[in-house]
Amino acid sequence: MFVHCIDAFPPSYKEYRSNPAAAKERLKTPMRELRDRFQRKALLRAFLMKSIFNGGEVNYLTILHEGVFHVFLNTDVVQLMGECFEVVNSKAIKAGDVDDQKVLFRYEGHNVGELEMRNDSPTHYQQVRFNMNIQPAIKLLLGNIPQVKMLEGSDVVAIHGKAARRFGRWK
């Protein structure tokens, strides 16, 4: 899915810097196609599982919030985000910006995640970048995956959702 985004850019960073507007214009079409593909919930969930949990190799997402480590099972996170995200393209908000340069994953009007192409240096050129914003992400997770228990013997590890069935059973 990402090859078309990468191919929107010239082979070298030097060529890109000589005409970045042309590459940004070419990037619009594959970014719109990505947005359209992520309307399919199964494909969105597969992307989230791969990008956050390395395809299921990582079992838990742990977030430190207000002095407590909140632990969530990978499938709970992916299911929730896959159902709740509104997937849209970015819009230019200031002079010089170009529409459709990112795919945004939104919840309640806030950007939780952003998928974009890196083109900021020769080292970081033609790379796909997916990042998440912690505040809206934690609001989504804490608001929808209930805390089940605290880890036995701890007052700083909260276990949420189905993670309670597995997390901490290594004793």
C-alpha cells in the first residue's frame, strides 16, 4: 500500500529539494487511496496490529498516565481503534501547506494518529512514518476499555479489558 506513496518522490533527496511542490502534488493521489482503503475496517485493524504491535509479536500496550501504568491487550486496542477511528486526509491550514499529505486517524474531532511520508533530510527521505498523539489516545483507551484490576501487589499498574486474563500470570 505504501509503495505508491514512496514512488511519488524522486529517487534522490537532492532532486526532491529542487522541486518539492511537484512531489507533494503527486503524493495526493496515493494518500487519498490509502484513506479510501482504510475505510475497510479489517484493513485498518490489520494496519494497526502491524504498526503498533508488530503483527501481534507485542502483546500489550502500556501507557504511563498520572503516575499509573495502564496495560491494554493488543487485540482490545486494535478492535477499539479500528471501530472508533474516522480516517481522513489532512487539509492545508496555512500558506504553503498542501492538502492530502497525511492520512489522519481521528476520534471525537482530534487527531489520534498520523500517517505521513518523511522527506525532511537525506537520512529521513522516502520513509513512511506513523505516530500517535498521547492525550487523545489515552482518552480513547481509558474511556472505552475499563480497568479490571490492579496488578497484584502493585498500586501503580492498572490492567484493562482482556489483559486481565493474561497479564501477570507468569508467576
